[in-house]
Amino acid sequence: MIGGTDLQTCLNALLARPPVAQLMALLNADGAETRIVGGAVRNTLLGLPTSDIDLATTLLPDAVMGRAKATGLKVVPTGIAHGTVTVVIAHEAFEVTTLRRDVATDGRHATVAFSRSFEDDALRRDFTINQLSLAGDGMVHDYAGGLSDLAARKVRFIGDPRLRIGEDFLRIMRFFRFQAEYGTGPLDAPGLSACVALKSGMARLSPERVRAELLKLMAAPGVREVMPGFVGSGIWAQVAGGHTADLDAFDFAIAAFPASDAVARLAAMGVRGSGDPGVLDEHLRLSRAERTRLDDVARLLGGWPSPDTLTARNVQRAGLDVGRTATADTLAVLAAGLGVERARQLAELPTPVSPFRGAAVLALGVKAGPQIGSVLARAHDLWADIGFPDDQALQADCLAAAVRERTGQAPAQA
């Protein structure tokens, strides 16, 4: 955490950014008050980059939009029912939300009323490190001990963890994700206890919200340290429909490929057989691209030899079939058996570029249809068996042999 003069310099620099200064001046006129809130304050205090900058204001949404439009700024009513409008300045979007207090919550959504109290607005948030606000004079306001928790890198719910979780069960996922992003040391004991006690409430959440939060957790820098608690507390089983997690494979996968993305880590956690991607998809509503990657991993795992007999040729052949990304994903899954260095070496192998095209198969007398794909696949096998040579004559021999094997006929141009 930044301290002293350096800290204030960073906070002042955030306020001095031209679009921020322009918007703050606009919204703070005539007795109104607006502050920067949430992640931008937290990250600035930690010396981390800030991307999205959110603001909270005493102004009602109509007043925010009126002031912005009067100065020629673009305004989008992105969440007007909940008091949020987006103001665009110099191609940068800022969410501006009227101060709120919760009237009712149901574990998924909140009914809110507008307020003029920054404290009320802060205390309805999830964690102490997320309720900090930065006023225009450079003062940081802290209503729940967030500054000390930030200094200690402690992720702690505001007030009673059970009440905070009962307002939105997705906060269980966020508890682990924020620990993986900003926390150090053990998980906060009262928070963890509340997550375990209330985890069944997550069944009320949409799979899309759970998936988005899980992928953020998977991508977080401290996920290796947090995942044992995530699995041991039963949260993984809750979100994955009881699907078994492999913590050993997960740990080795990240050790071997520390820059791996969330989908590769999800594969390492939960893909071992052909049915696994379907189970995860059913409970997480994966995107088509994510499901395809996991299906490719499952297919390679089913067809590859055991880690101790896996060869470079197996890996390069897989690159031809499913591409470099899914091949690397599968090596990450197998890193525990391959060893970290061997997994890395195999992942660095070049993926051969296929010299075979459908047009060449047609030219050899094969009729258009499914046989084209079958011939190409066999040609790749034969080419792989002799080490992916660049020699065009050898490539032609592979293609001709594939035509004979798959069609039972001699190539038209043998």
C-alpha cells in the first residue's frame, strides 16, 4: 500500500485527470456533492491501475442528465431505475449513481430508495475495502474500517457477513474472488463461516452471473492460495453441480503455466472425461467458445496416451486437430503427471501447418462429401508418423496413401 505523500499524490492525480475534474466540477456545483467510489479508490490506494471510474452523487438521475446535456456531454440512462446514468467525456465512460439505501433484498436483487447520505450508501456495499469514497478535496472517507483492512490486505464483509450475503448470494463468490485479487493470509473466519452456512442460497442465482464471477476468480492472481478454501467449503460443488474438483491438477497447471487464462484453469479443475464439459456447461452456461475448448480438452485426454508415454508427435498432431490453445489447455491439465518442465517444453513445440487441402483431394478423384474430411484426417496421421516433413513428394505420398485407404481406390493422379 502506498503511504504518506505518495498516497496523496496519487489520489490528487486521479482527481486531476481532465475528464474526472470536468465531471466532478459539473456535478459538485450548487451545493451538490459527488465522490469517486469503489474500485478506483481501492486500486489507487494500493498503487494498482484504475480503469473504470464510478461516482456517487447526491443529485437525482434527472439532475445528472440535465447538467451533462446542458454542457453537451453524451448521457446514457444505463440503469436509471437504480439511479445510474453513464456520462461520456472524451470517449471515456463514467457511471454516476445517486446515493442509495436498501429498502428490501431477496438474495438476488435489491429494492432501493435514493438517499443523500454517503454513509448509508457505503454501508450497503459488500466489503470494507469497497466502500471507500474520494471527495473532491482529496479526502478519503471510510465508514467501515476499509483503510486498515486494505493496509492488512484483509477481505472482510461490512457488518454481519450473513446479512450481507443474504442481500445477494453472489457475494459468496465475490468473497473468494476479492481474496484472490487483493487479500493475503487466511480467509476471514466469520466471512468463510457465513459463506458455508448460506451456500445453498446460490441456487437462486442465474448461471450467467455465477459463471462470470467464477471466471474472474479463476483469472485472479491469488487463486492458487484461495482455491483450497473454495473447494473445501463446498462452494465449488455448489456452483458446479457436485462435480468433483482436482486441486492437485489445478495447482500444477498454474505452476506450469502461470499466465494461463480462466478457461484453461477451469479445464484443469474439472475436465477429465467426455461428460465433464457438459456438466459444467449445464450449471454455468458457458459461451460456445468456452464449451468448445473444454470439449477439445476432453477429447484429447480421451485419445492421448498416458503422461509418461505422451510424445512430441502426439502434441503436434493435436495442434493440427484442435489448435494450439486447446492443446496447451490439455497439457496444463496433465502437468501434474508430466511435470512442470515437461509440460512447458511440449507446449512450446511448433504446431505444424497442414499442407493438405480439400481441392487437392478432389483432384485425386475423390467425390465431394464426407470422404474429403476422412482423407484429410488420414493424410495428417500419415504425415505425423513420418515427422511432418516439408518435402512435397513425401507429402504427396501421404495424401495418395490416404486416398487409397479411405476410398479403396487408386488416386486419379497417382
